Amino acid sequence: MDTKRRVVVTGMGVVSPVGNDLASFWDAVKNGRSGIGPVTRFDASRLEARIAGEVKDLDVSLWMDKKEARKMALFTQYAVSAAAQAWAQAGMDGASTPRDRIAIVVGNGIGGEEIHCESHAKMLESGPGRIPPMTIPLMIMNEAAGNIALRFQIKGPAYTQATACASGTDALGQALDMIRAGRCDVAIAGGTEGAITEFAIGGFCRIQALSTKRNDEPAKASRPFDKDRDGFVIAEGAGMMILESWEHAKARGAAILAEFAGYRASCDSYHLTAPDPEGSGGALAIRRAIEDAGLAPSDIQYYNAHGTSTPINDPTETLMVKRAFGDHAGKLKISSTKSVTGHMIAAAGAVEAIVCVQAIREGFCPPTINLDEPDPACDLDYVPNMGVALPVRAAASASLGFGGHNGCVVFRRAE
């Protein structure tokens, strides 16, 4: 007999290149408005890729004290802001949940990259005695989870998940497992990234991962599944959810947005940066996540693709989806919202999980923009350029990370 506790979503928050709250983010994604533009944080003239999905006009004072924000790297500011939005939507301020029954799991890939770069430059210029004292506390990856705990006085476990671009997805999955196991009743979970620096972009350029052909037309650079794609566009931001056991949410009268029904992960064990060309590892994670949700592949109406716009990922993911869904693959509505946001690295999976919940809530599958001439090897329905209204009962999202990490989450209508 299956005795797993049911887990639901009661709050969501977003900081992104297309909006710093759920409503503005979803409106841009739904209508296919790109958040990609020229890099403005620094002089990018030395780089091959000079475009990015930057967070714009974030007013951190809406979500935290400005003095506290100055003690945070960007990735932490984004995480706390998104978590505060989700906390507010879930009505957690009025909840009597013991703080030691709340957990935190935050995915991150690179930490406080801008702090690292700035402090390293000062050391090279003036010696190690001039490294700012707060360098280490600001740059280490776990500071996002630590600051969320401080903001809401959470006494339960606060973890950091690091599986590269799968981090946000895996963080949600780890939180799901904790609630199911009874180790907590509520979890604040998601992913965050703030790594738009000359060093990070230069590093990705060195492995030929980024789009370099469209510096003069940035809104067209991220084009998943298109024949003329040439790499991903780096982006930043955060996506956070409040997850609760069904019983806990019902007992406190919370509005349930969707049920978090399934999660599984796998590893390709193939290559440090490239996916298994057969797509078998990712397909395994998807199949097992759907099984974990108690569903069949044919029960899924919408799939949010990893869809990075790289030459290698997109045909591999197409094969992966076919392996996972079988004959149903051709009936799925699939989109890569990275075409709008760019690739938010560790935040991507969490933000794309939020898209899945919104697709269920609104009965709408957002588009893959810039899909003007589909790659013949990418022959599924990727909802090109215009979203589609469709009743969505269940949706899945998969993320693939350097190191061969694959994660998949499944959401369904709460009934």
C-alpha cells in the first residue's frame, strides 16, 4: 500500500529577466516577450558573447531590509526576494507552523560569482591583506539558504543543492522527499543564480556553450530547437516555492495551487559537459518521475523542456522525450521558456516548475519563441512562437546539468 504523504504547492515567487514577481513573469512568458539584452553590468567588449538575461529594476526593499541586502551577493538577494514572495502568497505569516517543522532547500550552481571576481581583483591589485572581510560569507553557495532561514527564523534543516543546471529541479525534489518522509511539514524550495560576470561568460565561451552570433539582436539569440541556434544565453534570477503536506495545507486553510506529484533523478555517467546522445539517462528520470506521480506518460499534457538552444542539447532532448513518452511524445505540448528568459542555470529548473504550475492553473501552454525553422532532428510540437490554450491536468519539467545530472518534476491539478 502506498503511504506517501501528498505534497502541494501553496506559494510561488520569481525574480527573472522578464519580471520580478509571478504576475509580470508569467505575462511575459505567456506572451513570448524576451528578457535578453546587451550586458550592462560591466564592459563586455572583450567577450565573444555580449548578451545576457539580466534581472532588471529589482527593488529588494519590498522583500527585505536594504541594510541586510547589502550583506548579500546577488544570488542571495534573488533567493530571499523570491522566497518572500512565495511566503506571502502562501499566507505563511499567519500560520502557526513550528519553525522547526519548516525546511529549506535551495539549488545553486556558482555562488556569489561577482563577489569572487571583485575580491580577487582587489587581491591581485593590493595583496591578500586587502581582500574584503565579508568575501567568503558572501560568495559561498549555502548563504542563500542561510539568509532565507534568518529572514523567516526557520529552525529546520537548510540545505544547498548543487547539481549544476539541474540544481533547482533537484532542490524541489529533495524537499518533496523530506515532506513525504515526515521530516518536515513545510519547505521553502527552489533555485537561484547570479553569475553574469566577465569571468563566467568567458568561461562558458571557452567551451563554446554560448550564443555568439546575435550580439546585435539579443532578443533572437535564444532559439531552442531552431535550425539556426548556436548556443545558450546566460541569465540569472530565482524561483522559489512553498511546499506543504496536503494535510498541513488543508488544516490551515491554504489555497492550493497544484499538487507536486512526482520527482526522480538520474546520472548519465557519460561526459562532464555533454548529455548522453542516446538520451537514456534523462528519459529514465522522466519515466520514473511520472511513475512516482502515479501517472502514465499519456496523462501528461505539457512538458517544459530543458531546451537550452545548444546544438547538442536540443536533438538529444527530443530523442529523450520520445524514449520517455513513447507514442505519446507526438501528442505533447512542449515548450522551452529559456527562449524568453535565457538559461538561468541553477534557477532554471525551479522557474520552469513554476511555469508548469501556471500552465495547470490557467490552461495555457506558453510558446517557444524564435522557432522559425525547426531543426529536422527536433520534430515534436514545441509550440512555436505563439502559446496555446489547453486544459492541462498534469505537467512535467526536466533539467539536465553538467556532470550528467538529470532531474524531472511532475505536477498535477489538485483534486
